[in-house]
Amino acid sequence: MASAATAPPPPTSLKRIVAASLIGTTIEWYDFFLYGSAAALVFNKLFFPGSDPLVGTLLSFLTYAVGFAARPLGALVFGHYGDRLGRKKLLVLSLLLMGGATFAIGLLPTHATVGSAAPVLLTTLRLVQGFALGGEWGGAVLLVSEHGDAERRGFWASWPQTGAPAGQLLATGVLSLLTATLSDDAFVSWGWRVPFLLSGVLVVVGLWIRLSVDESPVFQQALARAEARRAAPNAGAAEPEKLPLVSVLRHHWRDVLVAMGARMAENISYYVITAFILVYATTSAGVSRQTALNAVLIASAVHFAVIPAWGALSDRIGRRPVYLLGAAGVGLWMFPFFSLIDTGGFGNLILAVTVGLVLHGAMYAPQAAFFSEMFATRMRYSGASIGAQFASVAAGAPAPLIATALLSAYGSSTPISLYVIGAAVLTLIAVGAAKETRHRDLADVEAAGDDRPATAPAADARTA
């Protein structure tokens, strides 16, 4: 039974909080995925001309990977201040940074205009995008997790996760519309800039909604307890409050490793299925760019729909069983995935991507609640963000790059399938070694004391 500290807010309030997190994450993922799609379609021509087409794509994906390299730094900075100042303030800042960088990409001069300065500017703005996204995810899922109750936390916390397919859907949809209505020359000349410039409008809408929500009550109560301890008569003799990062590494290093392992199959499979497919389908399977974009568009809509269902299932049977199902499923699906694409049929292409994303959703949906429940409140933003974003450097960042390199070296999808299967095995080991978390009360775990690991069961925390 949830304590008074974690009693859920009125339904309209919770729905508004979910909407604020969802719209913000949708905009941020739109910005981030838009770059990935553009990297596969036009950036190789505009910023890395004169190379072999596949080499140009490889260089383009290299700048794409740079954005992931900045995500751990964003996780550290935003996690620290999010655990000290609150979730809401940092979420507003992350949205401004991401939206500003994306809008600026739409104004960039190309290699034909400024030479080598063009890819340098592109890379710099990609770093800003990665830094912002590194702080966005943790804050968005925590704001929802800490407002809701334990009974339906998996369901409600999965809604910010739908921001990823919603952003993919929006980015792919805009690109698909432009490629369908513009000639290739017009799209390469100016059409690719339109979706980046649209980000400015989306950010204004996102800020208006995000500024209207309240700070997490669990965080406010934890902050009040910390301030009361500092104000107590014997506070001078007490041990000073540690930095969130120090507390995470002291008490939760195992949880950080579990989170990183859990992210491997989820992150790698997603970028192979949604970003690398634009390269593989057009270069190896002879599918048109428009057909590949349409397949990702349809599959992303299904992905969006199934994530809350997987989240609700994790409330009934646990985070681990759902996550393990997704990891095993993605690994088993890789060989059929590429076989279906190789047929060149549009229906088979849709089936390949849709099944892949449905299985991915079984990992992605419970991830928000699962990671939130691993850490105590005053180190939760840091812990969840570090676990998620440090893994992205080894997982999502190089995934399209490695897949493209394997395709270039072997001319076959088999090594790429084995690459994803290897990631699935790592995730199965990590999640299999973790403890189930779905019954933990976030406030009760914190109430047991800041220096106590949050991995203790909630019942123990109440009786400690």
C-alpha cells in the first residue's frame, strides 16, 4: 500500500504531468532522430562529398555517434543538479538546448559553401544535442515515476518512453512527406532544412506545457528531510551530504552495471532497426528511400501503441520477465529481420521492422520504472541517467557505424545479426542477475536513510 508521501495525485494532475513529459521527450527525440535519418539520407552528400557513397555514409554516422559521446556528460551534469535543484528546472533547460541546436542545424552552411568548417559546425551542434538528451531522459521518466504510485508505475512511466517512437514517427513522417513531394535535387538543396527549422515551433509548445507542471513531490519531501537534518541542533556533528555521483558509486554501482547491461540489446537493436535500415534497405536490398522511410513510419506507430501495454504488463508480472522476453525476442528475430528485408517487398519490410520494434518495446517500456526503482531519491536522477547514458556510448552510439562497417567489409547481414545477438546475450545476463523492483515504494526507500542502498526491499525500509 502506498504511503501518504507517495499517494498519487488527482488523475487530471497525473495526466498533465505525463503529457508534459511525453511532449518534451517527443520533441527531444524528434530532434535527435531527425539527425540520424538525415545522416543516412543526405548528410553524406552535403557535408562529406567526394567520398565513396558508403564511406560518406560511414563518416556521416560518425558525427551521429558523436552525439552519444556527449550524453554521459549530460547525464552527470543534469543528474547532479537534478538531484540538488529538482527535476523540472533541468527538464526546461534540456529542451531549450536540444531545440536550439536542432534549429541551428537547419541554418548550417554546407561543405560546398564553407568547406571543412561545415562538418566541424555540424559536429559541434550534434554534441550539444547529445548533452541535452543525456539529461532529458532521466528527468522525464522520474517526474512521472515520482508522481505516481507503485501499483501502476510501470504503465504511467512508460508514457515518456513513447516519446522515442513518437519522435521517430514525427521525424520520419516529415522527411517522408518532403521526399514524396520534392524532387531529389530540391530535397538535397533546401528541403532537408525544413524539419530542423520546425523544431523551433515545437520547442515553444513544449516549454509552455512543461512549465505548467509541479515539481516531483517525492523529491520535495526528500529535499525537506535533508534540509531538516542540516538545521537540527546536532547537525554540526553529522556527516556532510555527499555529492549524488559519489553516493551512486558508493551504494549503487551494481545497479549502474545492471542498467548499463540492460541497455545493450535495447539500444543497439533500436538503432539497427530504425537508422541502419535506411542504409541497408537502399543499398543492399534495392528498396527506394521512400519505401524504407514509409516502413519505419508504420512500424513506429505500432511501437508507440504497444509500449504502454508492455508497461502495464510489467505492473502485473514484474519488470524483469517483460524485459527478458524483449531481449530474447530481439536476438531471435535478427536473422528473419534481414531475410525479410532482402526480399525487397514492402509488406515484408513492414513486418520485419514492426516485429523488431514490438520486441524492442518489451525492453523499453519497463525500463523507466525499473531504473527509477533502483535508486534513492536524492541520487535517483544521477543513478538512472548514468546507467542509461553511459551505456549509450558503447551501445547506441556505434551501432549504425558498426553495422555499416560490417556491411562494407563482409557484404552480408550475417555479422550484423550476430552483433545484435551478442548484445541480447549481455542484456539477458544483466537483467537475469537483477532483483525484481515493481513493489518498491520510492519514498519509503528514501525514508530509510540517504546512506542506505535503495535496492533494499520496500518492506525492509519501512521496518528499519
